[in-house]
Amino acid sequence: GAGVSQTPSNKVTEKGKYVELRCDPISGHTALYWYRQSLGQGPEFLIYFQGTGAADDSGLPNDRFFAVRPEGSVSTLKIQRTERGDSAVYLCASSLTAGGPVDTQYFGPGTRLTVL
Amino acid sequence: AQTVTQSQPEMSVQEAETVTLSCTYDTSESDYYLFWYKQPPSRQMILVIRQEAYKQQNATENRFSVNFQKAAKSFSLKISDSQLGDAAMYFCAARWSGNTPLVFGKGTRLSVIA
């Protein structure tokens, strides 16, 4: 596609449930990033992938959060036993490579997760 | 810790006027990249402008320009001839060499008054 796409656009779930958020990066981009944006804050890094492997997952808040990118393209962010504090906009970004001097991250429209 | 600070939660500007948004950062690195992103109500983060720290010349993109003061660790965004479509949240962000995730400030909400 022309840009980064994310589905669903909005997700409402109940406390304790499991959710999956999907990101489809720009075609050909090898690096993929997940960020979380709480209300009134800037995005905060969660995890990034270079190809299929998680190159840095230091931003994941706890072991309820997990992400995969099995074929080096689409990525899924998985949240187990959701808590009300997980409510936020989850942003995905991709870049041609990771860390190069001309790498720019292009963002998707985000998924707004609401945990009731 | 490497941080990015935006000290103006909200700013407003008259249509066709010029406004400057402030950003400072803290790092001991000498090689890094700085960005301004715009986030309208649609939530899509849109890259406005970028600056490589090793370049002395300030970046410009049409009506958008930056004032990069490396010694002061300051990276302000100037918007000239402001338009109604410029109204949005603006985030300053940095990427340190060898550490690819972006670090964002808290944002500045810009209103444009007709």
C-alpha cells in the first residue's frame, strides 16, 4: 500500500480480555516500530523489528505485551489480560532500514484501544 | 537519560502570521537526528521537517524552517504564513545514533485563528 495501515481503527474491550492490533508497513520497509501514546502525551517506544526479529523490546511495559512479525512484513501487537491503564492509541511506524542516516519513520493512523 | 522537552503546551497564531514552537533536548551524543511531526485530529503523525545534527545549515521545507542551535541543544520550528490547515499537535522528536527508536516531547497544540 501507499502508507502504513493499522487495524482496527478503534477497539473497545473489557478488562481481562486479550486483544490483537495489526500493522501493515510500507512495502519494502524492513524496520517496523510500535509506540504507545497516552492521552496528552507524546508517543513512547514499545518495540521495533528489523526483518522478522525483535531488535529492541526494551519499551514493552511488562510480559502481558508481546509482538510478532513472522514474515518480515505485517506485525501484530498482542496484549493479554488487558487493564484499564492499557487504554491508549497504539501507533505503528516503518522505515526503509533501521538506524541509517536517511531513515525516516512513517506512521500509521493508530489504533485507539479502550479498556472498560 | 536522553530527553526531549517541549515547554509550550499550547500556542496560537493568526492566519498568515508566523509562529515559533520551541524544543530542547538533552544528550551526550554528538551524532543524532531531530524531527518535527504534525499530528492532526486524524491521529496520523506526519513528518514536517528533519535535521541532521552534523549539518550546520538549518533545514527548510516550504513554509517550515528550523532554528537548530547545537551548543544550546535547541531545535525550534518556525511556521511562516500560517494556514488553517496547520492547526494540529506538533511533536519534536530525536533519534540518537545507534539507537533507532524516536524519543518524543509532550507536544504543542497549535491553534490557527482566522
